Amino acid sequence: MDTDLSTLSLSELKALQNKVAKAIDSFEERRRKEALAAAEATVKEFGFSLSDIVSQTKKSSLARSPKYQHPEDPTQTWSGRGRKPQWFKDAEERGIPADALLIG
């Protein structure tokens, strides 16, 4: 498809942009469905359902032990994974090194 984009008006370019975005979303959704079907077929060969595997994975990722602790409020902890909590950012801004917030 060799379209000379320089000959299109702004409204035509925006319409084309919207069509391309929709086509990309549609393509990605089809690929996601294909991947899901392939994953379900694979785990079925091992005698599991995909939900069995996913629920087990979620359980193990939720059981992360805290690695850092708020210096004044020990009930506030963070595993070191994901978004930094505000108390951790505040401590960094005050010049407290992450090592000083380690538990244990």
C-alpha cells in the first residue's frame, strides 16, 4: 500500500490514523485470543486448566515478603517490587538511603 500521505488533508490523515488504530487493536485482540487458546491447549496436555495455573501464579506473587519498612511506622512495608510507596519516596527525598530502610 503506497499512499502518498502528503496529498491528504488533515481530516483525511486523522481519519486514516483512527482506522489504523482500530485495525491495530483488532489485530492485537485476535492475537491475544490465539495465544489464550494455545495456552489453554498446552496446559490441558498436562492435565490442568489455565485458571489453575494462573491462580497458582497469582498466589505466589502475592506472598512477597516485605523488604523495606517505614522508619517511624513499622506497619508500613514494601516488598521492593512495583510502584514505590509515597513514604519510601519521601524518605529518599530526605536523603535516607534505601539500605537504611531494609528490614532486619
